[in-house]
Amino acid sequence: MKLLFAGLLVLLIILQFTLWFGEGGLAEVRELQQQIEQQKDENVRLSERNAALEAEVKDFKQGLSAIEERARNELGMIKEGETFFQIIEPDKPDTK
């Protein structure tokens, strides 16, 4: 009877070890769940970026106003007949 009890105890220990630390065990499942959450966060961020890019492409396809705005802001371009004014504010001394 003692031998049977010892055998069952050893089997229980082996099964518990496999459950906690073995391949497909709880530790691995926890790690995979963390990876899934990180991937979901990354997917949300990329979806938002894709939506912004899609809106920008739609603006470019619909007319010249978006192209004109970008040329003015990023390239400093002006239309023919317009006058360019540049306002330079004086540097403020640091008050730290």
C-alpha cells in the first residue's frame, strides 16, 4: 500500500511540474497572453495610423487644396501675386 501511495505521489509531482513549468504549461500560457495583449496594442496603433494615411490619400485624390496646404506648410511655397511676410519674434531669456 505504501508503494502505491508513493507511486501516486511521484505521479502527482510529475504532473504538477508539467502543468506549471512544462511545454504548454501555465507559465508559457501567461507569457503568450502578454504577447497577445502587446500585439493588440500594436494593431490598434497601426490601425489609427492607417486611418490617418487613408484620410490623407483621400484628400489628395479629391482636390488640390490638400496639396496646396502641404506645399505651403512644408515647402514654404507661395502663390504668384502673393506677398510673403515673415515675423521673427525676439528671443526671450530663460528664467530658470
